[in-house]
Amino acid sequence: MDSKVAQGDPSESLVFFAEALKAKSTGKHTSPRAMTDTGSWSELDPKTATAESGREEVDAFVAVAVKFIEAWKKLRSREAR
């Protein structure tokens, strides 16, 4: 994976995912196994994963999703006024 993507550069990440998520009909191999050494879209080696780190990642994702939904509801309620 490009180092700028790994460093979190938003523009580079958009380009990477735009390319990575092309439809199979383009002939581009888009599976993580075809695109990475580890078979996952991550800089981390999946062999080092633990149940605890998985729970932490899921909890963090859910917390961000809840914040997004709460903010979205506030915006929607303002529009309804």
C-alpha cells in the first residue's frame, strides 16, 4: 500500500479506494488477496489480531457511527422546522 495512504492522506486514500473498488467487469483484480501481501486492506498483519483488538475496533466504529447518526438527526430536525 502506498505510504501516503498509510499515513492517512485523504486524497491518496480516495484514489486508492476508487481504484480498489472498481467493478470486476473492468478486468481489475480487486480482492484484498490480489492487492496486498496479507490478504486484508490493512497495514497490520491479520495474524497478530486478537479478540480484544477486534472488540476495541468494533466499539470504536460503533461509537463513531452513533455520533454521526445523532448529528444527522439534529440536522434533520432543524430542516423540519
